[in-house]
Amino acid sequence: MAIIINIDVMLAKRKMSVTELSERVGITMANISILKNGKAKAIRLSTLDSICKALDCQPGDILEYRSDEDSQV
């Protein structure tokens, strides 16, 4: 099972930098990078809410599920 976090895609679509997103959301650039690079083990719903507000998107625009079979191909 793999949950893919597409923050980088949404940042590009919104023409927003990681710095600007971290300021709007109120978390460090390091934590945004951890999410962006797929290294996070969890995300708080309040953080997801803030990211969605800042990027004017839905959680499904950021989170994507890929099964193990899809990940191996």
C-alpha cells in the first residue's frame, strides 16, 4: 500500500513556492518537504485542512492511493 502526496503538483498548478505554502499553513519548510518527498508517516487532519485552504483544493487533489501492484510496475 502506498499513499502518494502530490503537494508538488498542486504547488506547480497554483504557481506557489514551498516557502509561501509553509508561511500560509504555519508549518516549517522542512515539514512541507517531508510531505512533498513522501517521507511522512502521518499527516494531521488540521494540517491537511490548512494545506487545502492555502492551495484552494480538495484532499483528493493532494492524496493518491496506489496499490503495491501499481507501485512495483
